[in-house]
Amino acid sequence: RYSAEGEAALARDEIGEDGGGAIGWFRRALELRRTDSRALQGLAAAESALIRRAEVAAARDDYARAARWLDRAATVRPGAGTVAAARARIAFQRAARVGGLR
């Protein structure tokens, strides 16, 4: 039930970066069963959605906002490595952008 609520929240773009939302629902599901694959996949999807927001901000040259989205994404699945990879991509993009301005 909680995973279904999380999936519905994700579909409404209610990720829950400030508490609640999809992330909250998926975490509730995991409190009941640590191995709930739907909830684990849902958290990964929520993390991806936050990373996508960071990528959109970076595409608009708003690297401060991109960093904030990545910081939030890093709290969803600490140690997963996905956020670190996104940070590297965005840093490369920023360096290329700055280099193109010179």
C-alpha cells in the first residue's frame, strides 16, 4: 500500500524533497519490510527525479540551484553513487561552459 502511494506521489511530481511525498511513502514501506523491491525502486526513481531537477538547473547555468538539488538527492540513498556521478557530469558541463566563455 505505501509503495503504491509513493508511486502515485511520484506520478504527481510530489517527490518529497522537503519531507513526505513519494520519499516519505517509500520509507514507510521500507520500515515495514526492508527488502520491499517496489519501495527500493521507488526511492531510486525519486533520487533520479531530483537529479533531473539538478540537470535542468545546470542547463540554465544555475549551478547553485543544481548543487542544492544534488544535496537533496544525496539524502535519498546515501552511498549509492548516483549523485556523485551526477555531480561529476554537472561539474564537467560547468567547466566546459566556462571554457567556452574564454
